[in-house]
Amino acid sequence: MTKTYKATGINLKTQALGESDKIVTILTQEFGLIRAVAPGARKHNSSLGGRIGMFVVNELLISQGRSLDKIAQAQTIRTYPGLAKDLGKLAASQYLAEIVLCQALSEQPQAELYELLNEHLQRLEALPKTELMGVVAHLAHGVFHFLALSGLSPQVQVCCLTQRPLIPNFTDPNWQVGFSIPTGGTICLEAWEGLRKEVEKPKLQHSRNPAIGHSPNPPKPDYQTVIHRQDIPVISSRLSATELVMLQHLSQPEIMQIDAADYGWLSVEQILRQYAQYHLGRPIRSATLIDSYLAANHDAIV
């Protein structure tokens, strides 16, 4: 006897199967990520055709199969038509969906991830069409929240080296803070420079000592020296005071006030993109759509 189960989920990916079917990857609240066949979905008169589009939310009745489950019924409860009408919003949504696909688990409830994705899709859809920087800012907001939910969010409130709070200095136009992707967040450049000098100091003394390195048979000490050396973190980029504030505010439930001239969001998104790709261990292919969107609207942005 065929077993069936019910689930509520949002479509994140589809691919053709055979002549008329499709395989749909769905994020469900109850069972996490599932892949199921939508039989006949590619037929012109299919009842499932419109229900398996990207970002359509359905109440599903699914039959279990040997290799792939099969969608028996689908009742649409929510759609996001505004995303498909704007290339920037659609690109940002696909970007977020790709991160969710990297994080979601199968056969485990994913209610929090499901709710968070729908929340950010709603915010993107509600944006006015003219808010180019708004799309980038909301994309960065979503990426940060998904990283935080999986325990991968970068440390942006304190220095990774000293664990001291980082307070942006707006009185100095040249003030900057470092950001290290491998280390996991922001770094005070003064602390970083001090560490660099400490690490390089023994090397400099070694090179200046004529008794070391120049003798063909240098004397061997009768003791063993153990040196605990801290590696110098790689500074991936440098942030201005404004960019640091933007990055720090992303941990809040609501995004900070968007200014059309806040081009710092472009830098923040790039940093989070590189950070996410490094820690997820794979490229975000949908990011190229955002780049194309920004390039096409360059005059409006600049």
C-alpha cells in the first residue's frame, strides 16, 4: 500500500524529467528539503504546472516512492508575483534560495529556515522598483541572517584578535577596520599591525645576527627552544566607518534606513558573498545575476 504524507513547502528548484514530468526541490517546514516528481507538470493542461513555479508555497500531499516521492496533490497558499516582475528582486531571491539549498537538511523539520526565507522574500517583493540599493541592502540582510541561523555569521561587533568592541570613528575620514574571511570577521588594524611586528621581530633579529646563518657549522644548543607563534590573519578587505556600521546593523531584525547614496552596500554585499562562499565551500552561482543587474543599471546607481 502506498504511503502518503502532507507537507507545506516552498519551491526552490525545478528540473525536467522525461517528456512531461519535473523534479521539484522543496523546502518544507515538517521534513526539511525534499525532492519530488511533479507528474505531467510540463503538459499544457497540467493542474500542477502553475503550482511548481519558483517561490510558490503549496500545501502538498506526497506519495512515497522507491527513489523519488511523487506529488499527488498541491494547493497553492502563497505566491510572490512581484519577484518575477523585477530582475533585481528575482536575482536576489535566487541568490538567497541558493544559500538555503546549501544549508537545508533532509528528513528534519526546518520551520525556522522556512519562515526566514519567506520573510526575506516578502521584504524584497515589497520594495519599490526604483530602490536599486534597497535590493542590495536587503540581499545582504538576508545573507547575514541565514549565516547567523546556521552559526556561521561573521564576528562584526568586536575584534577577532583582541575581543574588544569595535566602535566606528566618524571623526577621522581615513579610519578603517580590517575584515578577515578565514579568521571569521572584523579585525582592529592597530592590533593587527602590532601582531605583525611581533611575529616579524624574531625573523629580523635572526637575519641581523652574524653568528647565525653565516657559519657553515653553527653551534648546536644543548637545550630545545619551543616557540608559540600566532599566525598573522589575512586581511581580505578594509571597511570604512560607514560600511562597518552597515555590517554591524545586519544582525538586527529590521534593516537600517536605506539611503539611495549608500553605495557602501555594494562593498558589504561583496564581503558577505566572499565570506559565505568560503564558509559554505562552494560558489554562489546566482550572484552573477546580481552583478549583471547592477552592471545594466550602472548609470542609475552612479
